Amino acid sequence: MNPLRMKVWSPYLVGAGIGVLNWLTFATVDKPIGITTAFEYSAALTEQEVAPHIAQPYLEAKAKDGKVPKIDWEWMLVLGVFIGAYASAKMSGDRAPEEKVPPLWRWRFGYSPGKRYAGAFLGGLIMMLGARIAQGCTSGHAISGILQLALSSWIFAPVMGLAGMAVAFLIYGKEGRSHV
């Protein structure tokens, strides 16, 4: 069986693959894997064009740290996530094109693609805000940070997991288990 057509992969195999990708990233660009900085820098560059007087303090602070906002390799990772997720869904047949609302969401909130998309966007916005406040996203902290033995990442990862479980429980309750 072609592994690219499988709906579920071994978490151990995927974890090992991400670890190898992390090693390659450190070996080639000497940076950890992460994608939220790409969004931060894009916002800063946009602000620099639209309202340079507002962006100036941020840009000066970044320059002092030797981090000049730019579009770089991290955007390729962002694009890879979108392209890879789309290709995976298509190749594995995981989601039919007409299935715009997953069964669990449909059970809890009804069939409304607009509501589902708004919920996904709002959740992503909250995650991005939290990631920038924490100065790292799940890939930056939970993957790259743990690989580097950063104490903050070893604290972040279990707290993130527990918070995710708590939110899922608040949204779906115990009854949600039977509707997956």
C-alpha cells in the first residue's frame, strides 16, 4: 500500500521524520523550525509600507537584536504546510470535497460551513496571537525547543496539550467522544 494514500500514519514515524527535518534545518540554515515569525515579519513589512512611522520602533528593536524582518525560508514552510495538507487530503481521500463540516462539529454546532470556517479562523487567530505572545508556536516550542532542551519549551508543550484537552472538553463535552 502506498503510504501517501493512508489516512493515518504512525505517530512515531511522523515524529522521527519531523526530528530529522529539524536536524536538517539546523544543519542548513542554523535556525529552528517555526512558522509564526513569517507572519510577524510579513505584518511588519506591510506596516512599514503603509504606516512607516508606526512600524519604526518595532523595526529598530528588531535591528538591535540582529533580526531584520524579511520574507525568507519560513514562508516556504508555511506554503508547504498548506500544500501538504491539501495534497494529503486529496491523496488519502480523507475528506470528500462536499464534506465542508466534519461530523463532530456538525453534531455540536449544526451544518453551517460559514460557522465552521468562522470558528476555524477565530481559533487560528487566537492560536497565532498566543504564539506571538509566547514568542514561538507549537513547532517552534514543542518541536524545535524540546529538541534543543529549552526549559521554556518543556513547560510549554504539556501546558499546551492540557489546555487543548480542556478546550476540547469545554466545546464538545464527554458526549463528543461518541460522535467522532
